[in-house]
Amino acid sequence: MSADRNPGRWIYVDSIRGMAALAVIYFHIAEVAYKGRFISNSAEYYLFYVFTEYVDLGKIAVVMFFAVSGFVIPFSLLKAGNAPLRGFAISRFFRLYPAYWVSMMLALAIIPLVRGDVFTLKQIIANVTMLQQFLGQQNILGVYWTLQIEIVFYVISGVLFYVRLLHKPEGAAGAVVFFLLCAVGMAATRYAVGIKLPVAIPLGLTVMFWGLLWRHGASDQAGAKLRKLILATSLLVVVTVPVISLLSYNVDMGFGETWYRYTIAYYAGMALFALFTTSFRITHPGFVWLGAISYSVYLLGPVAQPIVEYILPYRQLAPYPIHVTIVLTCVLTVIMAYLSYRFIELPFQTFGKKLAFRQSSFPAVSSP
């Protein structure tokens, strides 16, 4: 799972991915059921009320995903080879795009049939690139928005690697501060002129580079100076997030966000990530396996959901607990995700690694 020289050492990070992927599924169904008032069970109604209005499980999971990316991904650039940047780009392409395209094709086949949604040709073509929102088009599946931030993170990581800053704690801390300031600037502009600027992009990058800084602290060589740097940087994020949230979400611009819900999500996501990488590491094989297939779980949850809806409709006042739908959706998602992992992800990852190794065996044009 990790590009670390001793991957088994970080298996508990895979468990974080697995739990976060299921949390996204849970939240999406709970939110629809609560907002549509499809709940006949009062206990579920109040539970979903808390999850929808205050504790956004979906965003908490996304924050954890961002932190995991920062913790794991940049270290794959430490692999030996004459052209690490080129190898990194190739391996990341085959890691992300094949499974993404499969989820997109399934969504295009299933969602219009079940829900009647219509996707334009421009939207479909833009979504093929994984950069659709930068091209002014909507995501075919809502979960795709995080992948565009992931791509930006890869590019910035490559630049920092080239200038020899990526694997220095000071470089990671500097990136956290820079993107935090970008988020504050965008939030202030959004507040002043009422333009819906994507504050989530610099804030997501802040969490990713915080995850990278946290990884430095997990090293056996981490000393008191490094730990003070991590603490100071973390406190800066903690203090600044509510300010960004207040400036960005004092007025609803279409996402139903509130400043306190946004703040709680970032606090909880970072706190849980810190907990699960320190004093409460989960290494049970079941959770680790779930983490291994978590990318496909994340992509295919929104595809499995309409299938379950068709068999067991819940977008109406349901006579049964909504958790029945949630459990069935999770089970179907895990089955689909395993098949995607086994027959799409693994073969293409293997091919990508071979191609990256073959490319890195050629003399590099230049090196940082």
C-alpha cells in the first residue's frame, strides 16, 4: 500500500482508507433519507439529523483520505530510478484512471436508467480527463471532486521533489502554511464579493501536506525539534480552519454547508487520522483488506446505491429501517469493489509499475 521500503510497517493506514470509504457510503444514503424525510424510524431520524446537520461523516472521511494521501504518496518518489518523476507519473496514472473510467462507464449505464439523470456529451468528455470541474463541467459522480484535488497534489509534490523540498519536514510545513494562507485569501474574497470560490482545494492540499508532515513525525529519527514543528503547524491549522469556515460558509451558496459543520468535519477527520496512526492503530486483516480495495469502494459506492434503490426503494417513506439499505449497499459495493480491484486495479497497477521501471531504466534527460 505504501511506497515505503518496509510497506508492512504502515498497514494500519490502509485500515483508515477502508473505514473512510464505507463512511462515505453511509453518509450519502443517510443525507438523502434525512433531507427527503424518507425515514419512518424516529431513532434513525435523530441519528441522521446529527450526521447531516453537525457531524458530516462524508467530509470527515474525505479529510482522512486527504491526510492518508499526504502520509503515503510522496514517499513513492523515493523509489530508485533514473527518472523518478516520470515513473511516478506513470504509476499514478495507472493507479487512478482505469478503475475511475470503469466506475464512470457503470454510472453512465445505470444512473440514467434508474434515476433518469441526463449527462451531456461535453460533461462526459470532460469527466474522462478527471479534471472536469477545472473545465467547467459537473462531476458525473459526486465523489469525483476529491480526485481532482488529488491530481493537483501529485503535480505540486512533483515540483517540490524537483526542488528537493518534498522530503524535508520544513518543506512540508511550508506547504501547509502556504495553502492555509491561500484558503484564507480565497475565503475572505468569497465573503467580500459573494463569489463561490473553491476553498476546498487549498484546504484539502493543506491537509495533504499536513499528512506528509505527520509522516515525518512517525519516523524513528523524529526528534524534539521536529515534534515541535509538527505541533506548531497543527495548532496553526486548528486555529485557522474556523476562520476559513466562517468566511466561506456564513451564507449557503448551494452546498448546504455551515461553518460549524465544516469546522467539525476537519477537526474530526484530522483527529481521527492522528488517533489511528498513533495510539489506536488498526491492523486486523479484514480492515487492511478493505483498505486495499478502498479506492474502488469509494468509486463504486455511488454506483451500487442506485442498484439497491431499484431493488429496495428508499426515496419514499420506507416501512423498514434505512440501515437495511445502507448495509445492502455496503455489501454490494464491497463485492463490486473486489472485482474491480482483482480484474482492473491490480493488472493495471502491475502494468504501470513495469512501464515505470522500464522508463526509469533509460538515462534521464535531467535530474534535480
